[in-house]
Amino acid sequence: MKRRTLLRPHPLIVPLVRAIVLRFLKRRYRLEAIGAERVKGLKPPFIVVANHVNFWDPFWINAFISAPIQFVASDNLFRTTLLGLAMRLLGSIPKTKLMNDAQTIGHIFRILEAGGVVGIFPEGTRTYDGRSEPVQFAVARLIRKLKLPVISARIRGGYLARPRWARGVRRGPVTLRYRLLFAGQEYASLGVHDVYMRLSQEIRFDEMDGQRVRRTPFLTRRPAEYLERLLFVCPQCRSVATLVSRVRRFRCRECGYAVGVDDTGFLVRDTGPLVFEDPADWNAWQLPVFRGILGARSAAGEHALEENNAVILRGYRFRRLSRLTQGRLRLFHDRLEAQGRDGRPITFPLSLVRGANVQNGEKLEFYCEGILYRADFPNPRSSSFMWLKAIDLLQGGLHSGHQEAASLQGAPPGTRAPGRVSRWRSSSPAAG
């Protein structure tokens, strides 16, 4: 009988991380905790959940909880030698993003049975625009089944300290608010739906809503740089992938429309009217418009997207990936097609593509017939997020929770999208 592995943090690495890494992060990000004293006396085993806004979220959360937390983390983080070693020393739990993963569930159960603490990001991915993604229903099901206490940590300022689309750190305060979300004895009166609704309410977060009142500066010399990774449809001419950032300015090469980005994270008027002041509002508007553009291109028999000199790799889970080909990558209405320098196309039918997601470093990953593939775009301004949304839309779904935004198609620029609505997905918890 195969022996089941119990993942554990290394007994020497945990105090080292606390003494050096966490102390540095507290100063670097001006971390402040609210309510940590209310959960300080809670003894393991228990679960920690949080909104996911920054790469450093797990370290920030553990800075104010004495027990070492073993976080569920994307298997991408385990593929490189040094980072993979660090993840294993911390006892992190590998998870294939947005796909069912029985091994992950097994690790979670064994860690908690052994008296450990598990950290889960119920959204399954890190926010791109500062608004939370829908909670995965499987996380609520898991919590209800385990019947253990759950601590929530809501992170404010973490997205603005380093937006996912940006490079470099912005100097500003990060606050964590802790609370006991579920006590073990109350599960008898709660169904899975009740757990899901409370969890969703706790995780739901919009960074810029509070920022409209606080206007806290997050200082950087280049606040607009790489915004085209998030925003790719011009609100004036509706051209795609013509927006480019430079220092504090974000401009469309096609029509000249431009906005500025200030130190609080908001957009400000430059050339033409200010259609959106919040990048998240712009993103909510662009997705249904993008769907219409993709539909028109498909009806005309054109490819939807194209990237030259893309590097395609393949592998499986957290094993090191190997290069498959390099050349032109195209997205059609029914397939992804990679054509290397030898001229031979490699086709990935969209009907077989599963678990499409964007990993750290703007790498587009997906599974096709049980094999993991990754597309690396050499141009640092290429938007893997745009490719991900195009795949979602062409597959017939908006799994990131923008369904209500679809009602805005054809609405004038500046119409604010309603709040995101969750779709209950049968997948295991993940972190991104």
C-alpha cells in the first residue's frame, strides 16, 4: 500500500522566515493588523481564508498568526528549483489551478488531522483589477465537511501596493482585518449554501471603493506602466490591443485617446473625456464589448487573436516544463493554433481545453487532453489576461464572474457594471 505523504513546514525554516522575511515585509509594506488579538488564542487545527490580492498575501497573513499556516498554492510555484524548494520547506500544498484535484484535498485532510493550519484563497486566483472574484463553491463544501473553526483575513491596500498587471512595489500601507468567521460548534445549524453565502460576503472586496474616500497614495515613479496587461479595449475607438502605457500615461495608438494614472490608483483626464476613473470599471465594460468583437471576427472567418514568437511549453502539474515549439500563436473561434518555424501547426481544440489561467509572470496555461501547456509571450506588454478572457468567451462562459456585465453590451462608455455574481464551480480550492 502506497504511503500517504504528510506535508509539514520545516522546523528550522519557520523561525527563520519569521525572524527575517516577515520582519522585512512588515516594514516594507507598513503592515497593520486589526482584530488579530481576537483570534490569537485559537488553537490548531483551524482554517484561514482570505481575499487574494498580492503575491505576498500568505506571508502577510501569517505575520500576525503564531501557528505556521500551510497555504494551498498553484503548482506553477513548485516547478522552479529555488522557489519550489522554498514552497516545500514551508509545507505549501500544490494545487492545479481551476481544476479538480483529489491530491490537494487529501493533503488538506491529513494536515488538519495532524493538528496543522491550512490557508485557502477561496477565489482560486489573484485579482487583476482590485475586485474579488467569485468564491468557489467547493471551498464552502470543504469547510462544511471539516467542521473546523475558520479565521478570515481581509486584506486592504495589497492590490494597490502591487497590482497584478504592474511591475515593482508601490509604497503605501497594507491593513489586514482578522475575525472568527466560523466557530466549530455552529455548523450543526448551517447548510453548505449558508456557509457559501457567508464566505462569499466575507471575501467580497473592491479595493477602489474604499480608496475613493481615503485617497491614500501608493508611491511609484511609473503608476501606469503595463496597464495594457489589464485594459485592452479602447473606450473611444473600441480597437483591441492598441493601448500602451508609459510612466504615468495610458494612450491608444489608434485614435490618440489617453488618460493619466495618479498615485492613488485612479485614472485622470488627459486627452478627451474621462470615461472611467477606476480601471475595474473599464475592465467590466470592456469584456462584453470584447465578446462582440470576437463574435464579429469569428463570423468573418478571421482569427480572434495573434501573437508572434510565442514560446509553447508542455509538461504536467509541478514537473519542469519542456519546450514544444516557438512561433506564431493564433486563437480561432474553435481552437488555439501554434505554428513553429518548421511551418507545422499544433492545434488545441477549445472543446478540449480545460483550466485555462494566467500564472505569475504573465504566462498563459491550460490543459488539453490531460497535458499541461504554457504560452510565454516575449513581449512584456502582451496581455495574457486578454487571451484568457478570449478563451473564456469563445468557450461560451465568463467563469470569472462577469455575467452581469454582459447586459452592458452596447451601453455607452462610462456605464458602471453591477457587482460580480458567482457561478458555483465544482473545483477544489486553489491559490494563485
